[in-house]
Amino acid sequence: MRDNLHLPFRPRNEVPVAPPQQQAALPRVVIVGGGFAGLWATRALARDDVRITLIDRRNHHLFQPLLYQVATAGLSAPDIAAPLRHILRGQRNVEVRLGEVAGIDAAAHSVTLNDGDALGFDYLVLASGAMHAYFGHDDWATHAPGLKTLDDALAIRRRLLLAFERAEAAETSEERAAWLNFAVVGGGPTGVELAGTLAEIARHTLRNEFRRIDPAEAKVRLLEAGPRVLPSFPESLSAKARAQLQRLGVEVVTGVPVDAIAADGYSLGGQAVQARTVIWAAGVAASPLGALLAAPRDRAGRVQVNADLSVPGHPGIFVAGDLASVQQDGRPVPGVAPAAKQMGAHVARVIRARLRSREGVAALAPAFRYRDFGNLATIGRMAAVVHFGRLRLSGLPAWWFWLLIHVFFLIGFRNRLIVLINWAWAYWSYQRHARIILGQDPAPPDRSSP
Amino acid sequence: MRDNLHLPFRPRNEVPVAPPQQQAALPRVVIVGGGFAGLWATRALARDDVRITLIDRRNHHLFQPLLYQVATAGLSAPDIAAPLRHILRGQRNVEVRLGEVAGIDAAAHSVTLNDGDALGFDYLVLASGAMHAYFGHDDWATHAPGLKTLDDALAIRRRLLLAFERAEAAETSEERAAWLNFAVVGGGPTGVELAGTLAEIARHTLRNEFRRIDPAEAKVRLLEAGPRVLPSFPESLSAKARAQLQRLGVEVVTGVPVDAIAADGYSLGGQAVQARTVIWAAGVAASPLGALLAAPRDRAGRVQVNADLSVPGHPGIFVAGDLASVQQDGRPVPGVAPAAKQMGAHVARVIRARLRSREGVAALAPAFRYRDFGNLATIGRMAAVVHFGRLRLSGLPAWWFWLLIHVFFLIGFRNRLIVLINWAWAYWSYQRHARIILGQDPAPPDRSSP
């Protein structure tokens, strides 16, 4: 092992957790990212003699699988998020730091934050996740926002709700039609969820609320360049999902790529379509922090890690979650929450094994294996698909299954209860309680020019 | 009466409510503002043969008395707001229009929106409320945000939560102390609520969550230039409120005006105080829309209306709510929710009387009288003051009274239930579920310069 593992500890702590002398001697683990991978790694090290610093740009852990519900006004932002400090308040070997990583010096075992602070580490876990990718069309980002953070969700909610307001105030039928044309690009789980829920909003939630438009006349299109929606599911379930989407009122277009996206519409296979609201659910790329490591990366920017999730040439640095590129049985491990949690827990086990071997106890650093418990996606009201081993469900049973799983895994008793009440309310009333437009200046563009 | 009351109706409506010929003949009422005054006026006209357009810059009615709970992370934004369209979906004589009023032509009976559209009216109700005022110190607005909208509340929440994060990351004890110094300017109900709740957050909610600071060491000061807090209450209750604030850990400073507010602190009676977080709850001014009427206004910009709330010289134009300056028994009617609701309902009665008298039925346009049912303010956990006629309560009984009244008046069954659950949760756990920092770039300022 390296001999510079214990860099001097600068005691800024006025509320010491353990006697400073003893604390300074503990190995330091820096974990970047409080998503599923980073948080699960942190929790798995709760009983180890380490000092952990968990760094995140946001103050909260986000339950990303329900993010589309915030974007479609079914849930409030705080319903699916919890402050990282609060989750970890009882774990005394962790400190949480709000900040952004600006640099990683692998040789000096140090991470620099964008406020200039440097944190030394013995072990580093990079779990900063993924972001949207526009496949070289970064100019599409303005017109077709993606969904990765709560701020993204609130911005999409704002756009969706404003579109109906603009349609109501439209002067011409062309303008009205353009505001009532919605497109979701990408037929993966997020795209399917967004399109299905949006169709439900137009057909049910907004019923009777407008006087000049009929929201049910809104056109919701789901655009998938590949041959079928939900490509990670068996073909039979893809077909069922497509049928359920169509029953909800979504027009599903597969096999044609989007060529262009602008403020007033998009182009599909050379055909221009007037549509003022386009949502991007098509591509993800790894967090740019992966590029701070001198390590091989795949086409999506994910770091190609060793079997134990360590970075080649840096046994003390690990990558977990969506930022890690892991092959298993010839296929990539998917970028889903269970895989991220398993990677986080695995990294904790490897770090523990390293600590033991430093203490002279022989401990094996095992290879990571993803245990695929199954795959599920919701489509809309009473519509979902579930693929768990030999179990294949669709429609109402799948929806109930999805609901129970998601509420069960949501962090915190209060959140679960509130989310269940909100769902029960939405189920019986067709209402979505968070239909509140936030953000400055929701006034429409000036139309007064002659 | 004027003979140009019925301007031609431009039928843009493709989903007509009544036969267009019949509808075009109905008197048009334009109501600006979906707060308590505007919404209550709209609802009171539900059974009248009028066509109402309700215009608001926001898509929601806001239950302003609980806005401080959103600012202090106890409630989510959607918990205290409901879309105006949804509230009014069953009232077929109303259309809701999202937009901002840019001009009022009283002679031509027309209102212009900022998208250029013009709406003709027979009756106009201006109920656009109030905003913060900095008494000629508009430069203070950046450093001491006020609380009037949900966006304001989310911005204050962000500041309060970030202050503790900055304190945790501070390099020096001076910097740490400046981040842990909070000041609320203004000892009215909003200031008292904010200061009391902020002290509770520092002492209880954040306990055990930080490693380098003790949040309970935060200093929360309530600054009131006048001789006592809650000046609209009897002196005995002001004294009780002060004692309750002090028990919660708030330092109450009365009788000294704030001279200056800057990014790093404020000056109080010539004494500079380092404090990075200052909240403004000191002054309100009327909405600038009042200035669009050629009518006398008081010092705060409120329109001085006739006894029936019509604007002098314009019998078809009314002002209601916080924008109206009404004297009663030698004292101004206060800018509180019950007064706004009563004014809104009163304007509806006057409009109805005018319609009857046009039809040849003699109907009296009565003078507005404010019925003061009482006054109540919350201070913090189990602390409040209540003044209802001869009833004077403080402490726990007042808090229960306040809680029941506020939840009872909150619009919508679902909101009430969710708010009650959130309160029950907060009560037993000391937790506040909405501690989520939203908004771009919560990263701290760069400190890396040598």
C-alpha cells in the first residue's frame, strides 16, 4: 500500500465526533454524489472505522424513479427528496458537504471543490451519475429540456402547464394547435411515463377547466428512433406498453429519428411538425467528472472500471452507479437504481477488504456482480409493465405492483405516506395537486406588435 | 348609465358555454387578481348573468397566511396553492386568463394585457394586492428578500438553508458567525412567524445534522423600528408575543430603525452587524396597477375608493383587497385576508345592484363595512396570540386555535389533509419535510484566490 495514506487532518471541527487524535488516524473516504450509488456506499460504511465526506452539488438525495411525477404535477418536489444531512444525521462517521468537485488529483489523493477547498482522501468513490445528452445537438437543449434533477422537473412542469395556458390565449387556430402539440423524444421508461401521464392530464385532469380550448384535443406523441418502446423489456411487453399508451391517447411513432428541434417544432424523418412543447427523454451521458480521471471511458463517457469497480491503475479510487461502465456476461449493466445501489454497497465491501488487508488480515476484494431482480415501467393510470424473471405483468396488476414497489423504496415514512395519499387522491379524482407554475415571469410573449 | 356598455364580443370561443348571441349580450366583468379579494368577488357572482374574465399573473390562488411555512420548509409550494382554473372549473360564467395587465383605459372600458390583447369590460374589479416596499431603499431588495409570492418563499427557503451550509463550510470563525447571524426586519405577523420558526429550525430541526457547527448557536434577531412587535394587537398580547419569541430563542430589538442593508450585514442605529441573511417583512406597498387609474392614492399607493369601493368618477370600476384604501371609524381597514374576502364579496353585491337598477329595479348600492372578527398570529411551536373581541389567548391554546382556523380556511380537502399531516409530523418529529434547496447553482462562491 501507499505510505502517504494519512495526510494531515485539518481540525476545523468544533463539535468533534471522536477524540481528534484518534479521528485523525482514521482512513478518509471521500464519496462524490448522494444518489443511489453514493448514498448506499456511505450507509454501508456506517460501522467502519473511517471518516467519510459525502459531497453533493444538491442538499438532497433524490428518488429519481418518481421524478416524472414532479414534472407532471402529481407530486411536490419535497415529496421525492430528502436532505442528505437528515438521512445521515445518525451516522457519526460521515460529514456532508454541499459543493461541486472541480478537480481530482489521483497522485496526491486529493479532491478540489469549486470554492477552492481541497480534501485529501485514502479512498475516493466517484458516483456523480449521468446527465442528458443530445448526441451532438446541444442547441436542442433549450427547446427540448431533459429530466434529471428537481429543477429540471419544475421547468418541465412549468412548460407543460403554460402550453395549455398559451393555447387558451391563442389568436389563431394554427397557434392553438401548435401549443396543443406535445412530443416526448425517447421511448425508454422516462419517455413512456411522461407521455402516458401527459395524455392523462390532457384528457382527464384539465377537463372543464378551459373555455376556449378542449384540452382533450391535445396531441401527445412519443418519438422513438428504434423499432420499439421500452427496448430493455421483452418484445411482448413492449407491444403491450405500446397498446396501453395508445389506449391512453398517445401516438407512438417508432423507427424514425428526430432530425431537428427548434422553438416552434421539430422535424421527424424530414417532415416538419409544429409543436411548441418537446421533452427530451432520449439520451444520457455520464457526468463530466469522469473525465477528471485519467482512465478509459466508453462512448457515453462512463469510466471503464475493473471487476471490483476500482479505476485501472488507481486501487484507491472507485466509480459506482451510472458513471461506471461495467460489462457482465457480454452485456452492460443497466443504468438503473438497483444497479447503482448494488455498486455502492459493493464498493463499501471492497474498501472494507482493503482496510482489513492493511491490518494484516487477508481479505478478498470480490468482483462486482449485478443481481437483476427485474424491470418495471409505469405508463399511466392503471397501466404498467413488469418483467421479474419469469413473471410478466401488464395493465392494472403491473400498475399495482409498480406502485407498491416504488412507495416501499421511497425514503422516509412521511414521504411514503404523503405520496400514497397523493396517489389515492389522484386516482379517485383524476386531479394532480402540484399544478402550480413557479418561476419568474410566466407572462406570455408580447404579441402587441402590429 | 353609459350607452357603450356592450362592446362587441369577439367570439374566439370554440367551446361555447351558452349560445353566442345570448352570451354576447351579457355584461362583462373583468376581475384582475386571483387573491382573496378577486377570487371571492368571482365566486360571489357565480349565479349572476354576467361574463367574467379573471386575470392573474400566476396560475394559482395562494393561501398567503401560510406562505411563511413554505419559506421555512414546513410545507411544499403546492400545499398552499390551487390552480385558479381548478377552483373555478364548475363556474361556467368565468374564464380564467393567465396574463399581466399593462394598461387600463377607463374611458374606453378596456384593459390591455402585456401580450397586446385588449379586453373590454362593463365592470372592472382591480384586486391586484400589495408587494414589498423598501421605503425608498430599493437597493436593499437584493440583500433582504421579501415574502409575497411562492417564488419569494422558495428563494427565502433557499437562502435560509444555504446559510447553514455556508457556515458548515466556513474557513474562519468570523465567516461562520456571519453565516449564523439571521435578521428579520419588521415585527408584524409575518416577521414574528419567520423569526420564531427560524429559531425553531436552528434549535431543533437541524440538531445532529452538522459536524463543524452547532446550528443552535445561530442568532436570530427580530428588528422592529416601532416600540413593540405585533402593533395591531393589544399591548398585553404584544408583550406576551415578545416573551414567547424570546423563549424560542429570538432576540427581539424594538425602537431602533435599520439604517442600511448590504451583502455582508446591516446597520442598526449606527451599529454595523455582520449577518449574511436578512429577511424583509417590514413594509408593503400597493400593486403598481393602482397607478393605472386616474384616482387619488394614499402614501402606500393604495387607491382611495368611495364608500361602495368604486373609484371616484368611475362607477363601473372597483378596487378591492390590499390595493384599496378604506377608512372606517377613523382607522384604515387592515390589509388582511378577511378584509379582502369581505371587499370582494361586497363588490359583487354592488355590481349585482347596478345590474338590477339597469333593469329598472331600484337597488341600493350599500357602503362597505369591514366586520373585524379578530386577529391572530402564530409565533412558533405551540406559541401564538389570539385577539377575538374579548377573547385573548396566548401560548398553546392560541396555537391550537390558530392551527384549526388556518387549516379550516385552506382551500380544498386534499390540501387540508396534507397540511394537517405535515403539521402532525413536524410536531412530533421537529422535522420540516420541505428542506430541499431548489434553483440553479447552489455552489458556494469561489474562495480559491490566494
